Amino acid sequence: MHIPAQTMEQISWQEFERTDIRVGTIVAAEEFPEARKPAYKVQVDLGPLGIKKSSAQITKHYKPEKLLGMQVLCVTNLGKKQIGSYMSEVLVTGFADENGDIVLAQPAGKVPNGSKLM
């Protein structure tokens, strides 16, 4: 895994504010065998934004039944993306571990679904 020695190009505060990152609770998760890379189909309750679908490549560290009830950070304004037969509506975020497998980004404590990252 490659970690860049320096950060990416700087953006303005206004550009950052355009990225809508919100917390939600995973309410459903299932295998996604049709995906090119191992993934799960997840549904995330984002409070006032409703329940949104996502394809998440998180199969190394998580099992579908253990994901239920977990709060995760999602980018909600990237638009929809067709992934095989599944329409992903949000991007569930995470970090690559030393093997390149994704560890979910989560709040340190419980917060209301739909809360915006500031």
C-alpha cells in the first residue's frame, strides 16, 4: 500500500463545504456476489435524507450481520453510480489498512443520523 508523503492539492474552505459528509446507521447489509470486487450491498439510514443504498468493498473486516446498527460516514452528494445491477446512492467512507482492505470511518460516539461532518 502506498501512502503519499505529502497532501494533495489544497482546496478552498468553500470547496470543502460543498462536500456533504453525513453520519448514518447501517440498517441492512447483504452479500453482493455480482460485484467485480468483493462487496456488500448496504442500506444506510441518514435521518432526514432517508435510507440510501451503497455498494461497499468492506468484506475483509466485516460480516453483513455485524454491520447492522453501525454508524458510518457517507458522502451524500456525489450522485448515483451504477455498480453492476445495483444503483449506489452514497459513498460509505473508510481507510485502507496495511493490506489495502477498508476499515470504515465512524464517529467516535453516537450522533443523530443525518448529522453533517463539520
